Amino acid sequence: MTHREDFRAYMKAADRTSSSNGDSHLTEAQVIAYCRHEMSEAEHEAAEAHLVSCEPCITLFRNARDFLEPARDDEKEITADETGEAWRSLWQRVQSESSTNDRTRETAGVVSVDFPRAREKKMPSVVPLALAASLLISFGALGWQTWRLLRERQSRRQSQEIVMQLEEKQRELEQRLAQSERSTAEQLKQEREQRLAAEAELDQLQARLSQQSHENVPVFIARLSSERGAEADVRLRFTGATRAARLRLFISKPYEFPEYAIELVDQRGRIVSWASGVRPGDDGALSLRVNRSAFSTGRYRLRLFEGKERKQLGEYGVSVTVDR
């Protein structure tokens, strides 16, 4: 069978297959005339419009073009064995398509046959290039996805670090606030205790003053002009019925220290009366109670100390008179 006869047989078989679908397709003569440019301009435009929307006819056109194109220098003619093999494959596909069209009428059409081209071209295949392009695109997309994931992971890590830093600062602020609250509470507690102690001491002093008023205890007031000593002596006098007396001493800076200590010594340096933890009153005076039994008429020395560290602040002369 010649090359032209093979082509005519293929076109007739394809035409029978397409006509069995009930659709209008191009005939064998129309496809050949279209390939050879033997149609009029109107017929050529109509056939071209049909080929754009008809897959079976465009398949016939491609196969017919392969048959009708002249052989090139770098192409070789197809052998008779290859033609026979293609023909058998064609009829198997046509028969299979015909049986399928009987069952499903919705997708009927001419079966596209992988009919070998009349001449095998020695051009490089496009498939490896397409595969290479697909691989490049795939690798590019994979690289972009990897970069995006890395950026998201880095951003997530930075956000976590910022959150951890904020939480750490919040914990530090909470600890400082708790410590400040504890310090404030302790300070308030100390101030409350000091106030209660001062109130209790005031009550005791008032009770003592009340008792002294009933016992007829005289009060002697002296102003110490200098903590280093005064020229005038502090005068203290016990009458016949007086058993005790109270000294109220005014100094220049009564609130410089929270408490004081006072000692009275005789001419031989012997302590005859003393008091510690003496605090200035509301008027700034230091109050000291002395008993008559510890004194006799004569001169004494009054020593003033800072209460806690026993630092001597001054020494003053005291003149005592005891009436018999």
C-alpha cells in the first residue's frame, strides 16, 4: 500500500467515526484542500473557524499535514512495516472508540490516533526541555516556599523573644512592686509601734506627774546654753519635807538625737544619780527625777550623753542645797 493510499484509508476511517457522532465535520477533500491552500478565501476562513473549535478535525488536519508536507533533507521516509503497524493501531483505536461512543454519547468524537509521522525528524525533542523548565519552576517555587518558611520561623522566633523579654520585665516590675509594698508595710508597722510606744510613755509620764503633784515634788528648770558647759550652775534645793525633785533641762538642739543619758557625779567623780533613755518632750525639755537621799549640800557635775553610743555632749555645774 502506498503512502497516499494509507492516508486516504485513514481519512475515510476518521470521517466514518466522526460522522457516527451526528456532528458536522470537515470532509477528506476539505481537509486536503485546506492543507494545499486550494480553497477560496471564504471557504478557507470557514474551515479555519471550524478547526479552532473542533478537536477531531484539528487532529485530522495535523495528521493530513504530516502526510502532505514534502520531505525535508534531514528526514527519511516511513517504512512499509511502520505504516502497517500504524494502520493496525488506527483500526484498533477506531473500533474501541466506536464501542465507547455507543455507551456514552456525551463525549463522542474522532479518536486521536498516535499515527506515526510520515517522516521522522531529527530535531531535538521538546519533552526534555519542558521537563527541565518544569523542574526549574518547581525548584524555584520550592526555594521561595523554603525562604518564606524560614522568614516566618525567624519572625515567630523574634516575636517569642520579645514576648519573653516583656514577661521578664513584667516579673521584675511585679517583684519590685511587691518589695516596695512590703517595705511600706514594714515602715507603717514601725511607725505605728513607735506611736503606740510614745503614747504609752506619755501616759506613764502623765501618771507620774499626777503622782508627783500629790507628793509635792518640786520642779527645777534650767537652760543649758552650751553643750560644752555653762558658766552659771544649775541650782537644786531640797526643803525639809521634800523627798524628791524633778529637773527639766532645756538644750539648744533637743531633737538632734532620739534619746539622751544624764549623770550627776560628786566632787570625787562618784555617780550619785543617773537616767538613760531620756527623750525630749513636746516642749523639747529633758526631764530627770532625783532623790534627796543621794545628795548633800555641795557642788556636783551634770554630764549629758547621746543615748545609744554614750557620746558625751557637755558637762555642767550643779549646786545642791539640802535643808535639815
